[in-house]
Amino acid sequence: MNKKFLLIMAVLTVFVAGFFAYLGGFSAASVSEVNAQPLYIAGQAFEGSVKDGQMNNSFRRAAEVLDKKELEGVLGNIYYNNPDESSDSISAFIGVIVPDTTVSLPAGYELRKVPGGRRSLRAEVNAHFMLAPNKLYEALFDYAKKQNLQLETLYVEWFPEDHKGIVEVPIKE
């Protein structure tokens, strides 16, 4: 019985580790300094608790907009306060990054522009969108601390592929 249990646990461990690797759990984020390009995000504003069901509804609505082809683009968000802090309150704009301002917006959506031309930090990781944010923000803050850079409180996050995440934040001048 003991050998059988150990074999089952070993197989289960290999399976879980393989799945974690597939999701990008072992991937490291890279950080670089960039000159940010302007971005256009169609979506909905959210302000409140990170545990609020309305926040999840905003994420689901953005995914639905893409699935139903109401907009062409990729999932994207703007956070107006640090989403990595342990604070319960968040100010965000959740939606879809679109190519330009000529798009026809779905019901309940508005368009916001993130200006370009600013010196920013960009973190990128090859990981599933459920794992990517933690890796991205940790890498950004570590890099900023090591380089003695102060960051603004405007975080733009997007997921151009299934297993890729990007976060950009302007550097305070």
C-alpha cells in the first residue's frame, strides 16, 4: 500500500508540475525601459473592492465582447492605483485594447486613451493571464527599486496572446 501511494503521489506531482509549466508558472518576466506608444482602451470603469463581483463581471464582459466580435483587439486594463498593494480598493478601467478611435463601441462601453511618448517600464512574461500579473508586477517593482526609479500610479496591462502578458507604467521624471 505504501509503494502504491508513493507512485500515485509521484504521478500526481509530475502532472501538476507539467500543467503549471504549461501555464507559464516557471517563466520569468523581463523588464525594459521603453518610450510608450499611445493605447486606446474601450471598456468600463470600476472603482471599489477587489472582492466585488462587479469587477469580475467587467472582466467577463470584456471577454464576451471579444468572443462575440463586438470589438477587435486584446484584453486590456488600466489601473489608477497600484493593483499589487494589499489594499482592498481599486480604481480601474477594464476592457479591450483597440487599434484606434474609429471603433464602434458596444453598449455601456467608453473609450479612453493612454498617451504615448513617455519613458516607461515594460514588463513582459510568457504565462497564462491568470499567472502573468503577479510575475509582471513583481518584476516591475524589483527593477524600479534596483534602478532607483519612481513610478507613476498608472498601470496599463494587456494580454496580446493566450500565454503572454504585458504591463507598462510611466517613470516619474
